[in-house]
Amino acid sequence: MNENWTKFIELYLKGELSPEDTSKLEAELERNPEMQKSLELQKQIHEAAKRSGERQIVKAARKSYH
């Protein structure tokens, strides 16, 4: 995986790319299946991190309830 892709994809998922860079990235995604796989992996990582954080909140709430 290209290290530069990871950085751009991360910024893309956070919504921090400029409109011009977003267009460039999306055009590259259409042409490059390997980059598409990288995007999907990053999405999965983001979702897993989000779920993990939510789990911690639920555990803390449960402890304070009991």
C-alpha cells in the first residue's frame, strides 16, 4: 500500500481534503482497484475505532448504574 494514499484517504474520510484534492482522490479511486481496497480498509478501521469508543461509554454507564 502506498503510504501517501493512506494519508490522503485518512484526510478524505475526515472531510479535511480541499475540494480539488477530493476530486483528484475520487478520480484515482475510480481507476485504481488497489486504492479502493485501501479506502475500504481505512473505513473498516474507522468504524471499529468508533464502536470501541461506544463500547467503553456503555461499560462506564453500566458501572455507574449498578
